[in-house]
Amino acid sequence: MYYVPDGTDRCGFYECKECGNRFLDLKIVPSMVCPYCGEEPDMELGPDDEMPDTMESATLLKVLEGEEVEEYDTLLSLAITGGDFNWI
Ligand SMILES: [Zn+2]
């Protein structure tokens, strides 16, 4: 498994509308910060600093369960090396 640990039976399938990356994540939320182009909040900011806006540009396309998890993980990791997302 490339995106999620072996034995994962439920995960989210996301697409980033900024950079177009598709990926799997154990978290299942409507949208999240893209791990490829998004910025995590800077934890070194003091309490008086303004919280930076985080862009949750990756949105949940589908919740994958059971065999789908391994199927999508394999196809997505192949798509990285093959560079073709058209199979979806
Ligand atoms: Zn992105």
C-alpha cells in the first residue's frame, strides 16, 4: 500500500482542485489541506499572531471501503509513475 497502511478497510479518496493531485487519506472529512500544494498552519506562531488561512483545496470524492481501498491505492500509485489519471 502506498497511501494508507496495509489492512486499511476505510479511507477517503480526495482530489485537489488547485494542483489536481488525487490521493487517499485515512481521514474522512469533506475537505482538507492538500498534502502536495497546501500549507499546514505554522505551529511556531505565538498566541498573539493571527492564524494563517489554510486552503482546504482537496475535496472528498468518495469514501472507499473494503477491497476498493487496495484497488484505488494500487491504481493511484501506478498513475503516479505512469502519469495518467484517465482511467478513473
Ligand atoms: Zn494540491
